[in-house]
Amino acid sequence: IVFVGATTENPSFELNSALLSRCRVHVLEAVSADDIVEALQRALLDAVRGLGAMGLGVDHDALKTIAQAADGDVRRALTLLEIAAEIAEGGRIDAATLTQVLADRTRRFDKQGEQFYDQISALHKSVRSSDPDAAIYWLARMLDGGCDPAYLARRLTRMAVEDIGLADPRALDMAISAWEAFDRLGAPEGELALAQLTLYLASCAKSNAGYVAWKAARADVEKHGTLDVPMHLRNAPTALMKGLGYGKGYQYDPDVAGGVALDQVCLPDALKGRVYFQPLERGLEIKLKEKLDALRAARLAVRDKP
């Protein structure tokens, strides 16, 4: 049995793994504009299966315009040529004809397939790489293709907390504001709010220190289970709880010299000394790092005293 199949989706996701393992996969790339022009010329000369019998007049520039509008799809180019032939006056495809045919054309895009996820990946990684020019290009591509702006607003907000974090806390505020602005304005005016947000996110300092700290803390929660809260940190609203030692030895930091009880341990005993948050020397985290480094050094000095 010889089985031949074609799909516009990524076979890695769409085909059963047992079937895929028994197939040879050939990836078809988008066709260049020059090659599409050649295909259109053959269609114009073919009197049996093409448009050769119509005696159409069309110059190379017009064919090139159709080829570029087809965006790598020969079938689409042939369809555009056929439509142009049907409405052409006097048997000639001119600029006015092409303007009418191409007025509602859109670029290749799918809302749930591989191209969609490739483009959102490109947008996210362009922001992460601090390339505002690339980032705003991919944003424009996705909006042009019909992507839901609310989805883009959500993903941009994710970038603000995941890739920028505390290096520039204003990024999250701006993301929420841009999202709300789009909801109030709608398209196309609201798209500018998303564009400005994209440019800001791509231009400001980046840090994943908060993201890394969160993942490390979650991993310890899963690994160690339900560790007891240290007795001195527990509330003691009743006499019985006070008698059991709840809250005993707790130091109220505002009453301590310097505002921090350096010898007070707040993690469970099994995690004593664990460090999750390590700010990077970027943006606002430079200041946070200076403060935390000083505090951690002071705590170690106090705890190491005999």
C-alpha cells in the first residue's frame, strides 16, 4: 500500500505517532515570487487547462504584483489571476483591475495552527531579546492576520511579569492599562495601545529573577510537602495557644533597631538558609540586589556570632 497525504498543519502535532513513524515527511516551503510568476506565465500560455485561449494582455509587473499578493501560495496566485481575467476590461489586466482583485487580500495566517504559534513565539522572543523593531513587526503581522487582540494583550502581560519582572515593575501596570485601553477603544485605535506596550516591553530592562524564584519555591513545596510554620511566627489569639508556645520569641521588626530583626528565621527549619530570589544587575533590581545582599550578609554575621 502506498499512502500519500498532504496537510497544511504540522504533522508532528496533527498525525498519530504510530502513523507518523511509518511515513517519510517532506516539508513544502512557500514558493518564491519569481517561481510563482513562471507558473502564472504557463497558465496564460496553456490553451487547454489554463487561460491561453482568452488572449489576455498582462505585463510582467502585473504578474509580479499577483505573485507577491499570493504570499508563497501558487494555488492562490492562479485563483487571483483567474478572477482578474474574468473582470478585465478589453482583455487586459491593468493596475485598476489588480486594485479591485487585491483589495481584500490578507497574508497567510492560521488562528490555531503552526504559523500562529510560530509568530507568537517570534513576538515573545523579540521582546525578550530587546528588539523593538522585530517585536512590533510580529505584532503587526498577527493583528493583520486576524489574531484576537485580547489574546495578544494577555501574552504581552505575561511577558511583563515573566521576562521583565522587577527589573521594571512599571511594565505590568502599562500592560494592564494597554489591555484596558484596547477594550475601551476597540480596533483600530486600540491597536496603538498594544503597539506602544510592545515597544516599551522590548525596550526596557529584562529580568527573570522573580520567575526563577517562583519556580524554585514551588519545587520545594512539592518536594518537602507540608512543613510546619516555625512556632515564633504563629498567631496566638488564645491563652491556650500562647501556653503551647505559639508566637513565643517573635520580634516585631519595626521595634528593632534598623527595622529588621536580623536573627529572626522565617523559613521552616528544613529550608533554613535557602535563597530563592537573586536579583540581577538590571533596572530596578540593581537597587534590590544591593539592599538584599547587605541584609543577607548582616543576617549571616549575626547568626555566626558565638
